[in-house]
Amino acid sequence: MITGELKNKIDALWDIFASGGIVNPLDVIEQITYLMFIHDLAEADDRKRREAIMLDVPYASIFKEEVEINERKINGEQLKWSVFRDKPAGQMYSILQEWVFPFIKNLHTDKDSAYSKYMTDAIFKIPTPLMLSKIVTSLDGIFELIKNTDSVDAKGDVYEYLLSKISQSGLNGQFRTPRHIIKMMVDMMQPAPEDVICDPACGTSGFLVTAGEYLKEHHKEDIFYNRQNREHYMSQMFHGYDMDRTMLRIGAMNMMTHGVDNPYIEYRDSLSDQNPDKEKYSLILANPPFKGSLDYDTVSVDLLKVCKTKKTELLFLALFLRMLRVGGRCACIVPDGVLFGSSNAHKAIRKELIENNQLQAVVSMPSGVFKPYAGVSTAVLVFTKTGHGGTDKVWFYDMRADGFSLDDKRNETNENDIPDIVVRFHNLQGEENRARTEQSFLVDKQEIVDNDYDLSINKYKKTEYVAEQYPSTQELMADLHKLEAEITAGLAELEELL
């Protein structure tokens, strides 16, 4: 959540674009993203060099001594942000326009890569050297604040705030999932080096980036000391689809900055026949758009067989089941209505999860999690595709706090259930004897079936009523008489003074 000085600096940067004639929010976000990416390239290159030294493997810097751009050979050092930002405005503008921008557009040697696809039509739109100079100076101030902030994902917060400026974001569902919620879901699923991971509504690739960071932290040796695993990580593990080319471009740059050379990021309507994927992925992590309805004609027939509906939130659940291989796992965010909706389609998808697959967990989140951009109540569903059932008991958790206030300000607080959620999810045997009055508990499958497959935690949670002890009537009357006597005495004293 962006507040204070950082928010003011981003607003001031936005004003620089507006005063220079760039007023389309998507254009502004694209140009800022390009410049942030250019800034991050040098940091990412230095990090990779350090990792290569630590792992004792060779590494070739992208900023090599001789880089060929437009049939001209130049020293790669000149392409670094820290070098060209100190040049005079006119020279800096020429370097960015003639060297740096063509450099990043052709950075990836694989012309079929996601990065290459979505950078080929990228355009440098900043019109004047003076405007560029102001933007670079403003961004330097923002980078300095990001560096010194306590936020674990300040750069992600910047993206979130930028996306909030898209006037139609509420209609398009382009809300960045808070990074701490993404991390909770990734920690619950614990990706492994052999996984094939997909987000069918990837946006800026937040889930894929966080899964990659988890693997680096927990499986660094398994991945980077094994040539086959490393190749799998770099080019075959991560898959993301979206219908917004701007988001895809940001997502591809985001993945590359985080060390994944060639993720499979595609323009695709995941719910349509454009998406042929069946039984392909071992792990799906997603927060799909759930604010809208589709025409039946645009939806894949396979999905309508599972639940005939126009609601995207239900269709995406059917899609996840189709895309997962047997044994594949999914953690996804759904609106509360999915848990208790009474339509035939709502019941059909819940029945499919419970009867024909293994539903493991329902984590109900408070409505403030997505504020200030949306106030909808949501839940995280965790399930495994089996194709033949396997649901025995379902674990419910009532998240009451996520480490931030649940109002529009979203200030950090000490109350945070997320660490408890992750620990308890990985020790479900210890939940067996938890009472229904507690924050988490297990519910037998048959009880859920008897309740028409209702997955709302309030259906099973029991409220513990504590009897209040009140004074007797005689005690209350005695207290009143005592007060009356004190008032009378006080009035008598006041009369004497008068």
C-alpha cells in the first residue's frame, strides 16, 4: 500500500507525463515500466554475476564491453541507468532513444520468447529531452524511497498504485493481488523443482514471480546445480496467460528481471477455445477476474459441461480442473458467493470439487484484504485434481487479520493470521480435535454434502456464548438510592454557598 512521500512522488511523476501530453493511463504505465525495467537490468545483472560466482558457474553480462545496436558497436556500460542518468538532457535522450530502447527490445536472443513477443511493438513515447530529464530525476527519488522503505514489496506496491489509476480497472479486474496474500498461497503449496506452474489470468505475473522466488530460496541447489532442472526453471516451468498486452509486457519484464529467462507468457482468452490446455500443469496459482459475465458462445464447450454458467468465477474453477494433470494442485482466490451460491452452476462446481476431486482447504479472508480498490469478501480454495474423489475432511480457517488494517488506509498492524494459516495447513493432523468455536477446524465431507455442498465457514462455525452476570434488582435499587442521597447532599452544600 502506497502512502506518504512515495505516493506523492508517484503522483508528481504522473503529473510530469500529463504536462508533457501523455495522458492515457496505459501509456503512462508502459513508459514508467520500461524505465523501471531499464533501471533494474543493471541490478539484476549484478545479482546474477554474484550468484554465478557463488555457484562457480560462468556468466556473461548483458552489459559486455562490445554491444551491437543498429549495426553499431558500443560499450555496454553506457547503457546502464547509473551511467546515462548523469548525462545532459539532450545526450541522455539520444542514448535512450537510439541505444537503450533498441537494446531492451532485442535483449532476448530467442525471438519466440514471451519477452521478445511483447517488446517488438513497444514504442518510446517520451517526446522531449527536458521531459525525460524530469522523469528520470523523479524516478531516482522513487527508487531511493523504495530502497529505504520497510515494505517487503515496495516495487509491487508501486505497480499496484499505478494500476489503480486505470479508470476502468474495477471493470477489468486489473487489481494486483497483495504480495503477502500471494506469498501465503505459495507457502501453502510449496512449489517443487519439477513442477509446471500456470496462472491463466497472470496480469503482471505476481504469482509466477513469487513461486520462482520460493524455489530459489528453498531449492537453489536442486535447481541451479542441475543442468536439466535449471533449463526447466528458465524456460519450461512458468506459464501465464492474459488478455491485456500491456499486462503481458509488464509480466514478461517482471519475470526476466527476477531471473527467469524465458517464461511462457501468452496472449490468450483462457476461457475460450483459444486455450487447448488439458492435464498439462502440476500447480495452478491464480486470482482470476470474477467481476463479469460472458456469452455462452465465447466459452469453451468443455467448461460448460462442468457448470453451465456465464459467471467467470465458476468457469475459471472448471478451467483449473481441466488444465491440471491428475495429482496437480491448485490454490486460487474466489469471491464468497462461490462458497454458498444456490444456483445450479454454483452447486455443480462445488460438487465437482468435493465428489470427483480432493478439496483440502477453504481459507475465508476478510473483506478489507483488497481495499482500497475493492471491498469484496473472498476466500482461498486449495484442491487437488484426482478425477475420482478423495475428499475426506475439509479444513476451514477464519482469517481475521492479514497484518494490515482492514480500512482504505491499510496500515501495518501486529495482528496477522497468515503465519498461523501456513503452519496449520501443513499440520492438518493437529487440527483433528479443534472445536468448531476455534479459528480453524476440520469438517467431515458428509456434513458438507448434507448441507448442499455449502462451503461457507459460518455454516459450520459455532459461536460460544458467555453468560453475562448482572446485579440483582435489589442491588440496582440500593445503588440508585445511594446516588440520590449523594446528589441531595451536593445540592444542599451548593445552597449554603449561595
